[in-house]
Amino acid sequence: MWWYLYVLFLVLAPIDEESLPEEAPQEAWDALRLVAEQQQLLEPGGPWFWESWRMGVCWLRCEWPAMLDAPPPGDWQRLPPRGVCQERYQMALDWRERLMAAEMGGREAAMKAALEDAHYRVRVWDNIYSSTKVENTWDARRWGLKELRRLVGDEDYYSGALPPPVSLEKFQWVN
């Protein structure tokens, strides 16, 4: 219990990072992991990437406040399967590349709108894809969910209304 309170104090108090010790007893490491797991920043029993106590505390100091408003880890289970996400992400990338290679032919305003839309769709599907990658850490997946929610808006995020990777109805002239 004492180590748990000590970790919370170190994370929340404005203590200079250089004054934090490099090493700590196993009980302190366990408390640090427990705090990270309780804040859903680290998968329970998942890998620990920090080689020094200072690095772990500094990581928790940065991630905790940034992830307070992030969606919970379980939200990635509502996304399409990873293979589908990868295909749609690739489709969005291919569409953007095709638009970038197309000649404007006096359609600068329409091309600009089409490119902005394509960039948006690439960002959306990139975040969806990164959120479904099992290899990513929980905090990386939650960052992707947080950014996805920001991009599509709360209503569409929570209803599962994801934009298609390509918007053909608006920009058929690019063929």
C-alpha cells in the first residue's frame, strides 16, 4: 500500500524528473504497474517496456493526463476486423495517391476539396487500423481511438458510423 501511494505521489507531484531514482525495489515496480493498469494505460499482465524506474514514472506522468478523456480499451472491439481495416486503409491511401497524380484541368477548387476529403479518410482509417493492431500497446491503441473520435465526432463514433475509405459519389470526374 505504501508503494502505491508513493507512486501516486511521484506521478502527481511536481517533482523534477532528474531527482527520481533510476532503480527501485520490486514492490515499487509492482505499484507502478498497478497504477498504469488501473488507469487502463497498460494491459493487465502485458509487457513492460521501461528499463529504469525513472522512465516508467515519467511515462506514466505523461500518459495519464493525456488519456483521461480517451475511450476505454474495449472500444476497439466495436471496430471492423483488422483485415477489413487494413484493406480500407489501403483503399484510402490508393485513392489519395490517385487524386494527387490526377491533372487538375481547371478544376483546382474541386481538386482541393477532393484532396482534403481524401486526407481526412486516410487519417480516419489509419487511426482505425492502428487501434485494431493487437501488437500495439494499450496506450497506442487508445490514442488511435481518441483521435478517431475527434475526427468523426462523438455521435458518429459512438454509433459506429464510419466514413467509407473512398467517396466516389462526389468525385467521379477524377477517373
